[in-house]
Amino acid sequence: MLRTHLTILENSASRFANAAVFRTPEIDSSTKRIKGWKSITYREFYRDVETFAKHWTRMLRDNGIPQRSVVGVWYVSHMLVYWILILLWGRLSGFLYTDVLHIYGLSRAGYIPQLFSIRLPNPIVIYELLCRAGARALVYDVSFSNILGDCPVPTHLASDVRGLDLRGVPLPPILSVTQEDIGFIFHTSGSTLGSPKLVLCRYRWLLNVVEKSYLMCRPRNPHRQDVTVFMYASLPLS
């Protein structure tokens, strides 16, 4: 099977089960300040991804949406490469933990995430890009709830589903893919022609990122994890 972000996750969860892959902030409800950091292990991350994958398997199949369909995700940034590096060398990016669970969960369920930046606030542009990609559904941030009334595809709120009992939901095996299959869809800024263009991210590109990262991102000390800190645009309150 081709090495992908999903097979790397599976392998990392086995090799580094108890090592920390994320440290997420714990927020004091009264002061809104960070009071501590919670470590999330590779094993926990792997299980959470499977939980989100089961959720999206059930939700999208109930909508009659088959695997390998494109699903829009409207709340993310175009820095998926950092999440790939996380699985390899324990690096941390400045996004919500549940954000990456939705992205990986959709991918693990067999769908192709079309990633829209939260900086694209106009639903008309989002709808146009969904149609260009042939998307079948849209996962959205709660802040966009009041402007999605005429969305051309079914919409689903990007909520935290870790508390749901999904033990009875079967999880399909990881799809077999080739280097030419599409793993993700990104977009340009739109500064050239006035409208973003689709950027098809094939597994060949992901494989190149993985291979280069093994050379460029090796820890200086093999007996400890390197940590990279990225500034949060705003503190997560949930």
C-alpha cells in the first residue's frame, strides 16, 4: 500500500503510542488565560481520528454520498503540511485539535477534503468552488451558520464528536490509492484572476512531502522530541 498521511498515522500510533503528539492549551473559564497544557498521545490521536471517521462515515452515507467524493471543509488554513510533519516528528501547529480531527476523519472515512480558508467569508465564492470541484457536502464552522441557507449541497456543523458512542458504526478499511489519486483540494488566493483556482493535491505530492521531511525534519537528539510552537490567532475556548 502507498505510504500516506493515514498509513503514517497508523504506524506512528503503534511505534510511539505513549509519546505526545500535541500539547493543547487548557483555558481558565474565568480569566480566559491558559492555565496549563494537556498532552495528547499518538494512541489517543489515532483513536480520535477513527471516532471522527466513524461519525463522517455514518453522516455522509446517510446522505447517499459514496466514498471518494469531495467534501468541502470551511474553517481551515492551507497548512496541511504541518499536520503531516506532526505525525513524523511531533511538531505542533496553531490550530484547534478538533480541526485536524475533522480533516483526518474525513480522509480516513474515504472522502476527499476540499479545504477552504476561514479568510474566505463570502459563501458565493465557496459555493462556486464547491461546484467546480464536484463536492457533495460542506462541513462548516459554527460562525457561518447564519449564511448557509442556500448552500447547493448538504451542510454539516464541524462539532466535537468525541463524546458520542460510535462503537456500533463500522469503520471501512483505508482506501487503496495511487500516486495520481487526489488526496486533498486546496485553492489559490485568487489574486491573479479575481477568483481562487482549484489546486489538486495528489498523493504523489504528499509522498514527496513525507520523504523530504524525513531528511529535513529529523530531531537533533534522537532521544527527545523537538517541539515547534506556532502562535494562536485566538485562544480556543472549547
